[in-house]
Amino acid sequence: MIQKYLHPYFQPSFPQGKQPRLLSVSYSPASFNKEHPRILHRHPDAFELLLVTHGCGMYYLDTSYRAIKEGDLVFCNSGILHDELSEKNHELSFYSLRIAGFAFQDLPENHLIPESMNPILPLKAEYRTFRALFEELYRYADPSRHLEEFCEHLSQALIVLAISLRYAEASLPPKALPGKTVSAEWLYQVKHYIDAHYHEELSLEQLASAFHLSPYHLSHAFKAAYALSPIQYLCRRRIGEAQSLLTTTAASITEISGAVGFSDSNYFTAQFKKYVRMSPSEYRRVYAE
């Protein structure tokens, strides 16, 4: 027998009363991601950890698109906009979990890494361990099992291991893909303006006027930076927020349509189908199941 002794004293990663609380755990197979992608959105009060289990693709995080592949662990702090580009993904499958209510080091609440740290960690030898942990967490998270306490502790163990590896291999932020990262402060300001006003009536002409630019120049410069035109970005922002409201509130389709900036609920439904490939009511029903 080979016995290993643990050190009796250690510094907890999270202070008493500020440990991560598990909100949800999900599995998204490639077939579902391709047909019904999760559009541009943020979690204002939660951190999300994502494990890619198959395929590869592009993932938008805050200001740039990043390549992800099987075995990558993706850290997404609270409030960070993220998006899955289904048209650029190849058989992408992943597990994800959301946690909240925690404090880590001197970072803002529900943040695990600083802005300067690479949010994507290739797991290499540890991939099998993380996949097994996510699989078990997903299996035991079934409400009918009444194993909330077990899932809470398992998710905390998973998170502690994740941050231990991330900080051990901390590196400079990755180089952005050519043409995919903002190269001018004014472009970031335009994106920030859309993020803050997406629920209002906005047109390309209104955006151009607000920033004293021609619609042509604004559209081409924005697309070069974000791979989407301003109006495409606006629509993805609205649809992504609608997805969140459909799965977290009991608001009607008409109420959600107005809340995300659509004055016509029929047009909203048509746009939702275009991006998500199912109606808002179908999407709500699928996630409820």
C-alpha cells in the first residue's frame, strides 16, 4: 500500500460564506448547438465554466473571437458578453456550469480570473479528469435525485482544480485573430453603445450620427473588427437576451419582444427563428424539458 498524507493546514480558495453556489450544469451536443445556437449574451450575476468535449470552433469573449477545441476549458467572468458562432463551429459539443455568490482573491464578485489572464486553458493530461467530473455532476444534478449538497461540493472541487491549473499556467493574453479584434477605441465605444441601448430603437444611420461617422465607414470598420455589421451585432444581442428571458422568466413572448427592442412581436418571432431555428415558444418549451 502506498499512502499519501495531506497537509493538515491549508488556505481555502474562498472565504467563509463566499463559496461558489451552483446554479446550473448543462450539456450541449453538437447536433443541438448547430441547429439552435446560444446567441450573444452575458450572465450579469454568475460565472460560467465551459469544457469543450468534441469538435472545434470560434467563441466570442468580450471583444474578440477565439479558437476553441476539444479539451479546452473556457473561463467566462460575470458580465462578460459571449457568443457561439454556429456557422464557424465544427461538431462542437461542451459541458458548462454556472456558479454565483462567491468572492475570489481581490477580484470583483463572481470573477475567477483577471482581465489580463487568458480565459482559455488547454487541459491536455487533465482533460479526462475534468470530463469525468462534468459527466458525474451532470448525471447527479437531476432534481429527482435530491443530491443538491453533493452537486454543490463536487462543483466547488471542480472549480478549485480549475483555478489551480489556470493560475499555475498563467500566461499573457492570447494574440487575437487577424481582423477579429478591435483596433480603435471608437469601435469599442460603438459596441458598448449598442450593448447599452440594444433594447431601444436603433438604426445604422442613428449609430453613425451619434458617433459623427458615415454609415458606410461605420459599417465596414465595425465588421472588420467584430466579423459582424453593427445591425447584425444588434440583432444577435437582442436575440441572445431574449433567449435568457425565455428560460429565466415567465414573461410573455410579446413582453419579451418589447423588452429586447422589437416593436413588432411577429418580426421578433421571425428573427428568432432565423437565428435559433425554432420559435420563441418552442425554445422555451425545449429548455423547460
